[in-house]
Amino acid sequence: MARKVWKRKKGADLNEKLSDEHQITNKQFECYFRDLETHLIEFIEASESVVCCVAWLTSQKVIKALLEKPSVLILRNESWLNKKGGLAKKTREMYGKMRASKKTFPVMGETIEEDILVCGMISHPQNMHHKFVIRLEKGKPIALWNGSFNPTTNGNQSIENATVIHNPTVAKAYASEFLAVHGISKPLKV
């Protein structure tokens, strides 16, 4: 049987060609394959506070949601992040707001400052490439957002996946990884 080949025009959204009937939501986990930016924003908005390790984040909608909650964001260290002209002005301003906050909140018994950090060496293959967000309640990890999705323009148009796991034990393992990565990260220059 011949395979159907899609002719893609520049700017075409492949997700429109795919069904989301296999999406799952229940009390233990959620599996998403479409409209991931919206689901991530809903996850953040339903959280008391969040900590995040994502390789790239340029979605202003997601950054805005993070600005509304106590949060720490760790990004992969890239040269375009550290240049004045490297990001759109509005995105840089939003990153600056995260950097300017000196509020603190608890994460598994540690007190950390709201911030945006980078991890790794610029343009080096050994860099942080995580894509997870941890929901915290009173400093304790209770749920995890994880998957292939980077909240960027390209990520919104790509075929990606995300899973939300409502399990404190799993969330705690990721929170421990977050704290380890936090310990070797440095502030983003904005």
C-alpha cells in the first residue's frame, strides 16, 4: 500500500493533519500531542509555584504565565540568549522581569530566588537539554510536565508530545534533578 505523502508549504501546520483522539487525561496522568502551549500554560496557571528546565523558551504566552507565579527557569546556554539583539525586545523585557524579581520561595526544603538561569557552555554539545516543569505546593513537588516540546514558535508548529504525571514521587525525582542543575547554572545576562 502506498504511503500518503503530505506536501508541506512553508508555514503549514502539520498538526492540523493529525488527530488528537488518543489524548488521555485522568487523575494520574495526561498525554498530549496537540496544542501543547495551551496545555503547558494551564499546567502553570494551576500551580502554586513552578520550577522549570527547558532547553529553549521563547513563547511570550508561556513566559507571561511564569511571571504570574513564583518560578525559576533554567535554559540551555546559547549565544543568542546573551546578545542584546539576540531575542525579540519584548521577550528580553519579559526575561528581565524574571531576573529582576528577588522574591524567594521553597523547593524541597531549600529557599530559592525567582530567576532565569542558563546552564552549559555556549554552543557546546554538552548542554542542558531537559524539557520539564514541576508543580510545587508549599515547596513540595506534586506533579510533572515532561516531553519533547520546547515552548517556542517552532515547537508550537512541530509534532511534539507532553505528559503530565500527577505523582509526588516522580515529581520529587525531577525536583532533585532541577536542584542539581540549578547548582551549576548561572544568571542569564539581560
